[in-house]
Amino acid sequence: MAKLRIQYENGEPERVIEFDPAKSPFHHDGKPGSILDVMLGHKLHLEHACGGNCACTTCHVIVKQGFNKLGEASEQEEDLLDKAPGLTPTSRLGCQAVITDPDAEIVIVVPRYTINQVSEAAEE
Amino acid sequence: MSVTAQGTAPRGRSTLTARIERLQDHCADTRSLFLALTDGRHLRFQPGQFISISIPLGDETRTRAYSIASSPEERGSFEICFNMIAGGRGVGWLFERKVGDSLELTGPFGTFSMERAPQVEIGLIAEGTAIAPIRPVLRRAIETGADAPIHLIYGADRDEHILYRADLDQAAKRATNFSHEIVIAPAEQLHERLREIANRRWIAADANRTRQFWICGVGPAVIKLRDLLRGAGYERRAVHYEQW
């Protein structure tokens, strides 16, 4: 079984999901077997404002362990990540980072903010 | 499979509620909704951004993104437009909404936007309803750009799927540096036509590689256009694109 450990920069308690990658998709948004797919399929929320279509950065996660176990990032994902706040060398978009290795142990951090979050979306 | 966790799973950002003020059918399968926030405030966004609408389907709620087709400068309501997709349950639900209904949404989102026009020639490419984010981008480009040319290549599989034609014609009359061309071609040929035109106009015609581009469409054709332009020598960050 693969293991996905999710830590939250805002201090929310850590979650751990154990799953069989061969059983993907678990949900309907993001690439099948992606971090987003796995989390939504196990009823853990991860922002995905564009519906998991690689058109925003709201599912930005930082991979702390197992980066090389994830499917390679496309140019489109890299283009979007360029605009993600708090970008790190191991940043990925949750909707695009696919876990296929059944023995993978992935640790991610969900950042507090995203570039697309407008603190006050409406004005008088 | 298992999940171990403590406490409640973190949820997303605050939700806005908007009322459908008006709807407009562009043709049998393409519609615009004009939305106004129920608390009376004005949605603040950048040209090119989208909102995410919560769509109840069965016992769950899905998030679906819709580009804002109006400009931030337009007060009151803002516009989204969409077309019916075979088997598209989310958009089917949206088509069933009536004037006066409320929608739950979050946003705005998206980095495919233009705050101020670059002071260089601008190329815009869109197909069908993907003109939605390009429309406010065009307006911003005209209002904040230099007098450098702005050219839009806009394609669809049939004439009725060309939206905002009168607006585009009007813009071309008003702004002498703006021009546009409409491409009607069968769906299986449309993307190739768009690439041919882009190639002829912005690659083969000259050695100028200072232009910037905003491209929006559906499917891998957008990526092919991106690769065509970047492969021809345009800077990576000069080619902005959004693929749905």
C-alpha cells in the first residue's frame, strides 16, 4: 500500500492516507492517482478552484518526501508553478502529481496561501 | 485503504453568493449568465480570471470553473458564458438555472490574466466560448497598451459559435491598432487552421520575437500553439495560455 502523509502549514493536524494506486481514480477531479485525486477520494479537502484541470495553483503542495516517486511535471504544470507563492524546488500541483508506486511514501505540506486567493474578493 | 486523521478536515475559502440577474442565449447550445453578488458588492478580478461555481450533483458538490467574460470596469453584474457539452452534468445543471436563482461561488482565480498590457505587439488566439477570458483581456490591452498592434485570431466550428462579433467589430473601429480575423472550419480542421495562421502571421512573416500572446482554448491544441510559438523563439513567459 502507498502512503500519503499530509501536513498543513496552518497547523491543522496531520493526516495519513494508505491506498492502492492501482485502484485509481478515487474521485473525478485531477489526474487519476494524483495527490488531489487521492485526497478527495478519501474525503480530505484540497483546494482545486479550476476543477483539477491544471489551470490555477490552488492545489499547490510542497513535497517533503518522495518527490522522485511522483510522475514527472509537464511544462504546463511548471508554467503555473512559476506563479505559485512560496515556490520551492519540490513544489507540485496536487492535481498533476501522480503516485503510481504501490510502495511510495509521500509526505506533503499544504501551504497556507495561494496566489489565487484574493483576501477580499468583493468590494463595495 | 484507510485515512487516519484528527479533527475536522480543513475546508476551503469563504463562499460568495450570486444571483442570476439575466441570461442571454448566444445560440441553441451557448449561454451567458449575468451574475450579481447578493450582498451588493462588486466582484473584484483581473481580466482573464475565472470563478469556481459549486455544482450539486447527486449527493456531492463539484467545483467547476467558468471564465469571466465581462470586464472589471463594468459595474453591477459580471458575465460567464458556457456551452452545452455532451454528457457534461455540471454544465447541464447550469443550463437549468433561471433568472433569480442563486449560485454559490469562490474566486476570482487564475494566473491567465492581464493587469496592464505589455508595451509590445499582442497576439490573441481563442476558439468558441474560450473567447470569454480573452474578451476582457482585449479590452484591457486596448485601454492600457501602447499603440502597438493587437491582433485576435478567433475560430469556431460554425458561425453561430463565434461570440461577441459585434463587440469585436466595434472594438476594431474604436481602436485603430486592433484587428481580428474569424476562422470557421470543421472541428477536426480548426486547430490546424489556427496554427497555420499563427505561423504565417507571427513566425514566418518576420524575425520579431518581442510579441506577447494570450491563448485560450480546449484540449491539446492550446499546448500545440504554445509549443509552436515558444519553439519559434518567443520567450517562455511571453506566451500566456489557458487550456480547458
